[in-house]
Amino acid sequence: MVFSKTCEYGIRAVIFIAQKSENGAKIGIKEIAAGIDSPVHFIAKILQDLSKRGLVQSTKGPNGGFYIDKVAQKRTLADVVRAIDGENIFIGCGLGLKNCSETKPCPLHSEFKLIRSEIQKTLSSATIGDFNESLNLGLSFIKER
Amino acid sequence: MVFSKTCEYGIRAVIFIAQKSENGAKIGIKEIAAGIDSPVHFIAKILQDLSKRGLVQSTKGPNGGFYIDKVAQKRTLADVVRAIDGENIFIGCGLGLKNCSETKPCPLHSEFKLIRSEIQKTLSSATIGDFNESLNLGLSFIKER
DNA sequence: TTAAATAAAGATTTAAAACTCTTTTATTTG
DNA sequence: CAAATAAAAGAGTTTTAAATCTTTATTTAA
């Protein structure tokens, strides 16, 4: 729920790459897929897209791979989500009504405003690089097993 | 996001039926579909399912239709969501990790715990019948146009 | 300057969700 | 009891998301 599968993989990949490339290393797509438990070609597609938007960096050829530079480390998870799933999670109506608004609210409008703002706050206050340390210390995980 | 389309329709339908049947009336499936802007046969399927679970009542034949009795008016939106989309929204990991837990948390675990509990609180404190008045007064809406 | 490594791109397949259509069953009323 | 009405049930179809496979382009290093 909340995010599409694509977006879940995207967030996990971005966090993974950030951690692994902190020291300047580059990470191959196979290693990324293994590191976050995702289908190789699927995450490749997602990263191509994030790469075009500057949320990850990459180089081809031997010793190539993905990495996240200092600038991108400061981008937020909200940017990643926006790039993949769009604005809807931040602004959409909980009951799927397109013209739900302050003046014509759905019955759950104000409740969902609170929830959405909580989501927005969480995602826009977390940068891509924020999790490096906790992952390094084994305090959090982005892999199933 | 958050809910499946099926679930959005389901919630809207249930709220609609609750309001319209408050006085004991029964509402036909066509009227429901029109009242919440949903495909007739699709919402019919959803209501069949909710009916089996006792979240709505129905009778066949002339003057038949759907309604929601006193008991079901007291059921919560959480029950409806659980019936259609399952538990996942209440317990699932924000990053889609199946074995994310307190002891093996994903990087966003605690943040999502807050968000989920907000969703849970909202849905389980709102009964199906809670919106009758606000809909009657034209203070909230469950239809696009 | 060629071979190997690697990401990018494109095309295709699979699976799940959303939606539609047809037939059946139950109920009511004349 | 027959006809009409309305939901239930079942069997599709369409659309979208997810996943896979194949080919191309770029880079490096021998």
C-alpha cells in the first residue's frame, strides 16, 4: 500500500546505493538487486529513470556502476517518491475523489489531510543519505533475509 | 494510493447506503452506483462481498435493495477496509519488506509506525453511520460532480 | 584498437486489478 | 402461479503494474 512496488524498490535502492557509495565506490546493478531483494532488470529500469532525474549517478563500462554524489545524498525521499509515484500521495483524496477539496470535502477529508501531512513530513525530512549510519551499524535493514 | 480502487468504492458505497437507508429505505444497486460515481457491476461485486460479511444488508426482488441496519451502522471503516484490502495497510512495512519488525526494522520503520497508527485510529474511530448527518447537511460529499 | 564490462534502451511477457457482460436465484405482487 | 424485479453468481475482457528478455551504446583497460 501507500507506495507502488516500483517506488518501494526505488527507495530501497537509493538508500542502498547511498550507503555503499558513501566512500566513493560504485555499485553494479546485480549487487544492488541482490542487496535489496529485487528483480535485476526491474530495478535497472527504475534506476535509469532516477538517473535521468539526477537522483542517482552512474557510469558505464568496466568498474562502472551506480553511485550517489554529495549533492544527491542531500535530496529527500520525497523527491524519490515524487519521481516514481508522482504527487498523488501528497495531495490525493483518500476516497479517490478527484475534486475533493476544502470547499467540497469528502467525509474523511480532514482526517486524511493529517495523514498525508504526516507522510509528507516524514518523506521530506529524510534525505537519501540519512540512513547510511544506521545501516552501517546494523540498526536497520533493507533486505528480506 | 493507500486504498485500492475497490476499497475506495466500497467505503463510499457503505457511507452512501448508510445515509440513504437511515430511515429504513432500501437502495438499488443502480442508484448506489450513480450516487458514488462507480461502475454498476463493479460495485455490485464489492457489495456482494461486504454483504456476506454482514457489513451491508440486502434483499432481492421488487422493492429490494441494499441497506445498513442499526448494528452495521456501528461497524467501523476499519472493518470495511479490512474486509476488502486486508490487514496490510495496518501492519505492512512502508518499504514492502515482509520481515520488517521491531527487531529488524527498515530505515523508515518507526516513522511508518506513526503513520499507520494514525490511519488505524482514523478508520477505527469512524463508524459507517458517522457521516449521515454531514452528508445530509451538504457538508461533505462522496460523488465527483 | 579490440575485447570485456557495464548501464541504457526497447520490446515483450506475466500477473493482478479494474471493469463488463450474461445467467441464475430469490422475492414480490398482480 | 406467472411475470416482473432485483441481487447473486459466474465467466469473461481490458487495463495497468510488475517483471523479463534482448539488443545497443559507452567506457575501460589490455
